[in-house]
Amino acid sequence: MTAPTGALVPAAEWVSSMTVHVERIPAARAGLERRWRWVAATPAGVAVPVRTPHFTCREEAEDWLAARGEWLARHGASAVVLLDGERVVYGPVRWRTVVGTV
């Protein structure tokens, strides 16, 4: 799916239109399922072909994004959607990259 730059697309539609490669990481503690993950895309809504881990909770996922947001931007991502399993939690969340800072 493509969308004009700056256009808002319903998150579920935006996510379902992309093919995303994700990496499963073993749970740090027994019994915790890693269901939370980020889906990243370009301004046009095209999936960014980067591997993102799965997390055990929302806070863990958000901490990872805070630490890796610039890395995602360098790989062409300008927006992300947070998923819990297949359920969209929120997004797309867009950010602007200032030239020379990333």
C-alpha cells in the first residue's frame, strides 16, 4: 500500500499491507511470550526490510525504539506501528529526521 507523504492511513490497514521480517528472541524468563513488536515503514507506507525483535511487554518495546529509532531512520523508516501479537496497539507514529543528526 502506498500513501501520499503525510497522509494518515488506518494502522490496521497500513500494517496488513506490508511484509515485514522479524526476529524472534528467546524469552529472558520462562513463561513470558514475546508478542510485542514494531513494524517500520517509509513515508510511502512501504515496509522497511529490517529485522526487529519481539518483546515481552510494551515498555520493553518502547525502550528498544527509544534506543534504536535513529538506526531505523538510517535504514529508511519514518514511521512505526506497535503490535501485540497481531493487534495494533498504536501507530503509525511518524518522526522527522533532521539532516545531519541521524
